[in-house]
Amino acid sequence: MNTKYNQKEIIVKPIGIIHSPFKEREGMPIQPIGAKGIKGKIEIFSEFQDGLKDLNGFSNIILIFNFHLSENFKMLVKPFMENTIRGVFATRAPCRPNQIGMSIVKLERVEDNVLHISNVDIVDGTPILDIKPYVKRIDCVESEKIGWLEKKVDKFDSKISDNRFLEK
């Protein structure tokens, strides 16, 4: 196996900004399932507006965004709902090497360059990097095992963010 890789920097450009009722990280839902009914908007920059054509035909979308408030990363973290140290790639913690987040939200409607969404678990002002339509038949797979989350997955709908990932 070739373990060499190109360490060339990858540059991404935000395509818009996510607006939500959450002005800070603490106290917000930690997953979309805990954000049912919470409304938000995505303002797409004008040069990317044409890319929204036909998006109204989908009820859910996948948002790829930048954890812009996360300044450092750790390879070992204490995730929400846990007191055990875990590898960052076995968690959904925001302090990741590339600060990339993902959420599946409900698309209410598209008006010009604004997407009206619900089930928002993202802090206000977050840069959006990409949007993809969610298609259950393609994107939903059965999981045979879900690791350490096995006994915790039912708690995601009521758990909110605490300050464990705030920079100290």
C-alpha cells in the first residue's frame, strides 16, 4: 500500500452563508434529529445562484459546510454524550483536521438565491461549501454496527451542545 500522499493545500470557496437562530455553539442541537422544526435560511452568493435550478424538486438536501468557529483539532476527543476519549474519526465532533461538517436538512422552498430550510443544527454565519440533493434510495444504507454509539443513538433527538469543543 502506498502511504505517500500529496500534501498540496486544497482551497475551497464558500458558495453562501447559513443563517440560523443559533448565535453561538453552546445550547444548540448536536444533530439534525434534535433540531426538528428549527427554521433557517441559506443565502447563496449570486455567482452560484444558477446552480439552484431544479433543487426545489427535492424535499431534503445534504449540506457540506465549514466549522468556521473550530480553530484547532485533536485526534483524540471526548464526544458529546461521552466521557471516554475517542478517535476523532469515530465521532461527529466539530474539531476535525479539515473543519468540514455535514447535515441533512429539510428543504422547504427556494426563492431566488435563498433556500428556506428546517431541522437546522448549524450555528448562524456558517459558510456553506456545497449542497447535494438527498435521495433515500441512494444515500440511506443499513448499518450493521454503529460502534460506541450503539447505546446512545436514541439520545440524539434531545441532546444539545455544551461547551466541550469551545477553545480554551
